[in-house]
Amino acid sequence: MRAQDSATGYGTIAVGGGTETVATSATAPAPTAGTAQAAATTQAPTAGSTPTDGTALGTGPASGRATPGTAPYAPQHSPKAPVRRGTLLASLGVVAFSLTFPSTAWGLESFGPWSLVALRSTLAALIAGCFLLAVRAPVPERRHWAGLAVVAGGVVVGFPLLTTLALQTSTTSHAAVVVGLLPLTTAVLGSLRTGERPSRTFWVAALAGAAVVIGFTVQQSGGALTSGDLYLFGALLVCAAGYTEGGRLARVMPGWQVIGWALMLCLPFAVAGSAVALPLEPVRLSAHGVLGLVWVAAGSTFFGLYVWYKGMAGIGVPRASQLQLAQPLLTLAWSVLLLGEEVSAAAPLAAVAVLVCIAATQRTGRRRAPRPLPAGETGPVRS
């Protein structure tokens, strides 16, 4: 019989569409009862060595198995590539989130706050459901549903509802205060939840960036506190919890499925909320109102959280959270362009200071690796 060009494993060769077990050496006899144990413990040739039959042994690029006559194959991946990719994805999420407040302000032109949040969650859940069905995504294991409930309560319902209520009495610049505090809060909760321990330099840069953002946004709003502040602080806490839990889950399942299943978990409540709120709140359809609703549903809630959790899984919760230091400044820029709000000349200076802090947090390390994943979980998972 003639062996084909590719081997199916050490000690086997492909023959006529099947496999036949052979001895390691071309001249060695078939193993007997006395030699079976020795043959079973024979180690595979290492890269660069020559088997006993004189053929060079390599690794096939397609199957990943050893094939005679090919050079050893060891794919090289830059260790910085996943970090850069994760940073890019998380940054896209920040850009999507920065449009949330202006889009919500537009949506409030047509819908009441409860109707807007319910419709937002319903549309986002329908989009996520279509994607989950299209790829036949497996249903998460039972142990993950508690974490998905935290994500749903924090970023799908809690943050949108509380910030929408706050924007009824607060301007977008004043509401940006909560976004200035969100990275620091997320980093703290992330450290407690995942076991990551950022360095002292990381915390100094994070606190400095948060101080710049808070000082700038408070100065922009005149330092006045409104009745919406309680909503904003509540939104800060629930969103940080949702981000942290979502970042942990994104290590064991694709990031877009984290937000997808969280949205599906909220779908029955969102539909019921829409049915109750729409008849009770006035509806005045306009182009701005409809566009705002579409963006907060498809852009902020689905796309934004999809790339955010995927990026967070690649670079870690504390580091990803610091990218959000740029979000208030981006929100102010969108507020000028879309809502006609005025921004002082201090904006460029604050922007430069925040970007310096972001650069510092991205270059710092961690004191300790994240805690091991629970038994049965593997990660990170890429999609």
C-alpha cells in the first residue's frame, strides 16, 4: 500500500481513504504484548528533528498536524495585536455612547421618557434576536444568567431610564458629569469583581483624568445642581455594575452575545412597558424624534455595547473604562453640532489633558493577573 502525502497522526498513515497503524520505524515489527507499553510511551518527534524513517516532520498549516516533507510551522502573532484591536473596538463603543445624550434629547421631542426607554429596549432586543437566530447562537449556560441579569438591569434598563429622566431637567453638558465619573467607578468595581489590580500610576492617571472631566463639565453647567442629579448618580452605579459584569462574561462568550442575551432577557418587560407607556404619554412624531430613537436603540444599545464588551474582553475592564474619559468631551462636541449648545474655549485644553491621562492609563500594567475563571469556563472567547 502507498502512503499519501499527509499523516493523520504520529504512528498512522493515510491509506486508500482510511488509516492504518504502523510502527514508528519503517523496519520495526508490529508491537507485541511485551513491547506495547514501550510503543505507547514513545514521544512524538520535536520540531526540527528527523524521524526514524528519514523524512522531515513539520506541521501542516491547514490541519495543524504533522506532515512529512514540510518545514516546521509555528504561526507568529504579535502580542500587541489583541491589545490594539481591543482598544479600537472599545473606542468605537465610546464614540457610539457619546451620541447617546444628544440622541436621547432628540427622542424626547417625540416621546415621553418611559415610552422612549421601552421602545429603545424593544427595538434593540429585536435586532439582537435576529442576529442570534441568524448565527444559531447557543443559549447561555445556567450559571451565566445571573450575570446577564446584572448587565440587563444596569446597561439595558437602568442607565437609559435614569439618564432619560435626568435629561428632562438637565442639559447634556451637565449630564456628562456622570460619564466623567463612570470610568473610575467601573475600574473600582472591575478590580473588585475580576481581581485585576491596576498599578499606582494607573490610579493616579485615572483620578487626574476624572478630575479634569468633572471640573470641566461642572464649569460648563455653572456648578448648579438639579433634581436630576440623583438620577445621574444612580445611573452611574448601575451602569458601572453592568459594564463590569459584562466585561467578565465577555471572557467566556462572544461580546456581542453578552449584550444580545441581556437584551432578550429584557424583551418581555420592554414590550409590556411600551404597551403601558405609549397610551399614557404624549407622542409627537418628528424627524429628530424618530432618528434619536433609532440611534439609541441600534447605535448606542446594540452596536455600541457590542464593540464595547468585545473590546473590554481584550484589554480588561479597568483599562477599557479609562477610554470613556473622552466620552464627555465627545458628547459636548455632538451637543454643539446637533443641539446648538455653546461650549467655552476651555474645551480644547480639557481635551488635551484627558487624552494625556488616557495615554498614561493605556501604558500602565497590572499588579496581579485576573482571578482564574470558574471551573468549566474557558476564555477569552473571540467572535
